[in-house]
Amino acid sequence: MKTLVLTLDLVGTFVFALSGATAGARRRLDIFGVLVLSFVAANSGGIVRDVLIGATPPAAISDWRYLAVSILAGLLIFFWYPLINRLRNAVAIFDGAGLALFCVAGAQKALVFGLEPWAAALLGMLTGIGGGIARDVLLNEVPAVFRSDIYAVAALAGAAIVVAGDALQLPTTATACAGAAVCFGLRLAAIRYGWHLPTARTPEHLDAAGDDQSGRNQGR
């Protein structure tokens, strides 16, 4: 289990670092800015997770491999960005993959530390969304998790599958792959088909609805 968690953590770190670095390159940050954004996007969720479960110091700052993986991803994007930019929705794909890997790794690590299933699922979700929130905040954008598209819900679904598989004593590798696939699939489907959660009806929406209804009445 620990080996699987470490593997998922490092792969997720690399993928989220690609997401952060790609977003920084699109904003035309210099190499230092790209590398900082790469590290922050890749490790913020894991740091929060480790602090909450008492795994201190966090692996992201105690294990050199996390820093090395983050820097490697940042350098790849910085020097090869024109090639990466040709891929359609590169940031969304990297972000979705990182979300899937981190929600699974977060839930599994929480289970290793003896957390209750519901807490492990929530912590898996938090691990997945932490890096994206930090990246968007540094870029002065509203975090994707707070927007209407499916993001945190996808992470929670993936983490829940891992927790359910552990409760049923299913093979950890199989449940990890299933959880990551569900999370990644939900995230990409939400982007592709415009799936979103309900949003509050603000005064602007109510006014727009009233104007539309008034126009229909006048048309009659």
C-alpha cells in the first residue's frame, strides 16, 4: 500500500506540475515563475493532507524526489511549451489527470494512517483540489473548484471508490485504477459536455428572467 501511495503521489506530482507550469507559461511568466507555479500546483494538496493526518514534515518538503519531479516538469514545459501548446486543452488534461491521481493517493494515505472511511474520502478530495486552488489563486483566477463545472465532485467520487474498495477488501491496485479512471472520466466529460452543478439565482439572473418573460408577454 505504501509503495502504491508513493508511486501515485510522485506521478500525480509530475502531472500536476505540468498543469501548473503550462498555466504559467501561458501567462508568459519567467522561468522562476514557471518553476514556482509548478511546485505549488504539484505539492499544495499533498502538504495540506500530510499536515492534517500528522504525517510531518510533509513528504513534499522532506523527500527530494517531490522537488525534483516538480522542477523536471517545469523545465520540460518551459523549454518545450510550443510543442505542448499544440495539444488541445493541455492544461485541462494535465489537471484532470493530476486530480485523479491525487484524490486516489490522498484517500489511500488517509486509510494507511487509520482515518475513518468518510474522513479518508474527504481528505482524498482535498488532496486532489488543493493544487488546482493554489495554482489558480496565484494566477489571480477564480479556482476551478468554485466554478460550476464538475471538479471537486469528480475527486470525491474517485476517493469514495478507493474507500469503498478498502472496506470490501478488494485489491488496492484495482480500486486505485478504478477510482482514478472515474475521476478523470467525470472531469473530462464535464469539460466536453458542459456538465455543471446548480448555481445560485442572483438578482442579475432574476432580472434577466423577468425581462425575458416581459418580452414574451409583449410579443403576444
